[in-house]
Amino acid sequence: MSDNHGKVLWNELMTRDVEGAKKYYGATCGWTFETMPVPGGEGHYTVAKLGDEMVAGMMDMSGMELDGVPAHWFTYFAVDDVDAAAGAAEAAGAKVHRQPFDVGTVGRIAIIEDPTGAMLGLMTPSQD
């Protein structure tokens, strides 16, 4: 296993008010922001930075078939092989909501629900 396997890799704010979130987290945490096209998708993705370090992402969840789901932070955990980890998670009682898929140059991701009902992402970062 790599040194990163099982560690929190990325946190992402899913919200319907990215501009309001930027104002809040900019004032509260001192973050600055860069907005870019969603890798391999439609819309925009906002990266929060503390100095030069990327610390989180923000994504507009409007129109994502998430009616009734409040804004929330979503956590991705690093795994060496997302396909194998998604299979192992399912065998251990998790529900795979989105089978492993590639996200541009970011890496390979799966979205799962653990046996307690918590949603999380598994990610094998791109080696590029």
C-alpha cells in the first residue's frame, strides 16, 4: 500500500450558492479562489487556496438530481486502486452509488455509501 492509502485526500463543498460560500470561507478562513471548467464535465469548479496550497473544492449542486439534499461537505479518501476498493467496500456492506469513473487529469473516483449511511468518495489520484 502507498503512504496515502486510506488518508483524506480532498474535501469538496457541494452548495447551491458558490458565490456566498466564497465570501464566507474567504472571510472566515482567509481562502482565495480559482474557478475553472469542470474536468470532463459541464459547469465550473472552484478551488479554494490557502496561499499557494489547494485546500478544498466547491461545486454548484444545482440541477444535479439532489433535490432536498442540503449543502454539505463531501470527503474523498485516497485508495491505491479505486476499482478494487469499490468492490471491497461493496463486499463489506457499502452501496456503490457511482461505479469508478475517470475525471480528466484528476484521477479515478467512485461514490459510495458506507454501511452506516454516510456518503463518501474513493479516489485513486492520477499519476500524471
